[in-house]
Amino acid sequence: MSNIARTMTYVPPNNMSREEFEKTLAENFVKETHYQQYHQCRALAFQADVMKRHGKYEDALSVIDEMKSIYDPQLHSRVLVKEYVTDQCSDLVAASTFWLNHYGRNDEALRLCDQVV
């Protein structure tokens, strides 16, 4: 889903900005995926990725925290790769260690690095 949003050329409807369109798309994806955990995890990862691309790292970190509360790599990673080709959840958890470090939250970043590995 996020690769599609990144690569497609589109004009958002009703004069929406690209940022608002992507934000709404991510919010709708999250709302529509409550029925299965791995889809919910992926939707939250997509939402965090959209926030990150628009410079809202703190908001993205909050969404990643929510995602981590339901994401179990041993349970979800293979299913995500089978369904979406990549496990964007693990990718964003790993990337968020850099953001945490940038914000001076080094202890939290190091703990997260241990979880990623």
C-alpha cells in the first residue's frame, strides 16, 4: 500500500493536499483492518510511514508504539511478507531507533535495537 502511494501520480480529490490525502488514506486503512492483527499492524506501519515522510516523527513514534503493542514478529512477520512482500512493521521499528536517537532518547533506542535484532 505505501509503495503504491509513493509511486503513483495522482491529483488528490477536492483540492486536498498530498499530505492530507495520504493521511486520510492511512487513517482509513487503519480503521478497515481491525479484523485481523497482521493487517492492523501493517496499516499502523503505513500510517507511521506517512507521518515520517511528512516530518511528523513524534507522531510516527506514537503510532509505532501502538503497532508494537500488537505486533509479534515471530507470529506476524512471515504472514506480512507473504501478503505484502515486505514486513514494513519490522522496517519501521528498526528505522525508529534512528529517530529516537535523534531526539536524545538513547536508552529507548538501545532497548529497541535489542528487540529488532
